[in-house]
Amino acid sequence: MRSGLSTEIQAVALSLGTVRTKMKHSHHPFAEISHKSLIFRRWKPLDRRIFSFGMSAAVLIAGLNAGGDLAAQQIEADNPRPAVLTVSTTAAPAPELPPQVTSATPQSTSASAPAPQNQPAQSGQPDDSGQQTKRILGIVPNFRAVSTNEKLPPETVKEKFMDATQDSFDYSSIFFPAIIAAYNMDEHATPEFHEGAAGYARYFWHSAVDQTSENYMVEFIFPTVTREDSRYYTLGHGGFFKRTGYALSRAVVTRTNSGAEVFNISEIVGAGAAAGLSNLYYPSASRSAGNTATEWVQDVGIDAGVFWFREFWPDINRHVFHNKYKNAPAQP
């Protein structure tokens, strides 16, 4: 009896040992789940990066498409398509008339036919987008700004000289020197000028001479030599950033007398020449390469800002002032 029971116990122990060995060497399902969780945790940051990159790319593409659609809509709104009237040339068949009234038919037909000149002419409202005025706010000279799509002949030497003279000696030409003089005095740009009213007067006349020499260099002397057109041609269409980029780029890009776009030698080299010339009338302590370069960059930056304001002045005049400022009618 005992031997039979011990035999059964040994058989059960042997079976349990076999099961344990198999479980030890087998691929446990919980181990597989844990292994997969570990892999997921390792790849989870990469998945987030890929997802973030995809979302960013989608947002960027959507933004570019929306910007293109808005630009296209604005261009179409600024340049509406003219209405085309189609007139049928096929005449309706004339009804048969009795013989006794046949002779009167030509007179009655000609009398009842409407004259072409009596038809109402369709005239749309004039498009004033990109329309420049001779002065900004009725004060600041804007003589060298060309309206959108306006075609002008090349400037003569005399016209270039007159542009520089008007910008230098117009009654409003004191505004920029006055502002620059106040800024330079506050920054103590030239300590030899001192403070007070006498110091401001020195800063002012030096700034006025700087402006005059820069105008003649940029608008007359160098454009005459290089055959460049120093006028500002308004873009007048497109989005804000497109027009801003165009306006600021005019400081380094300009047109020739033939209409080709070239590097703006008149602006860059002319402003540098005017800055170098200023060393002749500034105190000797201020005659340094650093001060000359600072004035050079300042002149080009001011001109770029003026170009930007000229680009958006027609929009400001139309939307803010409701076309309050207009050019005076030409004298007969």
C-alpha cells in the first residue's frame, strides 16, 4: 500500500517538474506583453517627434495655400475683369407686308431703329488703388513716387536735377533734419556740438547739409552717370509681407532708364559718398571710419523706410482719409 502511494507521489512530482521545466523555457505571454511595452516606451518619443513634424508640415502647407488664395483674391479684386457685352448680329426676319405699304417700309424701319449712340455707356468706378499723390499728408514731398501700372518715359538729366532740388529745398525739407538733429543730440553723437539751443542748431545744420548732399548724390549725380531711374515704382498689389519686401528691396534694387532691374548703385554708393563727404565739415574728432559707416547705414535705412511708407501711402489715403489728399488738376 505504501509502495503504491509513494509511486503515485513520485509520478506527480515528476509531472510537476516537467511542467515547471517547460514553463521555464517557454515564451511566457506576460513576458511578451512586457517586452512589447518596453519597445513601445523606447519608440514613443520618436513617434511623438514624427507626429509633431507631420502636424507642423500640414499647418505650414495650409498656411501657404491660404496666403496664396488671399493674394489671388486681392489681385483679382484690385484688377476686376471688364464686363463684355455680346451683341447679336442676326436680324429678325421682317414680316411680310401688303403691296400698298411696301414703299413706306424703309422709312418706318429706319425711324423705329434705336441709334447706337443712345445706348447707355457702362462706366465703372475708377480704380484708385496704388494712386500716388505729389505730397504725403499734403506736406511731405512725394514727387518721385510713380503710381501702380503708370508708364513714364525715362527721366532726363534736368528732371533728375529738379527732383534732387525739390527734395532738398522744399518748405517741408526741414522735418527730417530736425528729427535727426534731436536724436543725435540726445545720443551725444558729436560731443563737440555741446548742449542747449546752440548745440541743437549745430546738429540741425549739419543734418540739413547731410540730407542735401545725399539727395544730390542719390537722385542726380549717380543716376546720371549709371543711367538709373531713382523714382519709386509702386507695386500696389499682393499681401502685406510681399509689398513690404518689395519696398525695402528698392534700397538695393532699382530700374535703369530702359526699365531693367539692376543693383542700386545710386543708393548704396551715392549714400556712401555723401557720408564720406561729411567728414569735410564735421569736427576732426568725429572723422572716423566708424562714424562714416554709421551715417552711411543711417541714410540707406531712412530711404528704405521712406520707400515702405510710399508703398502703403495710397492705401492709407484711401482707407483712413477717404482720398482726402489728391493731386491738383493739371492747368490747361
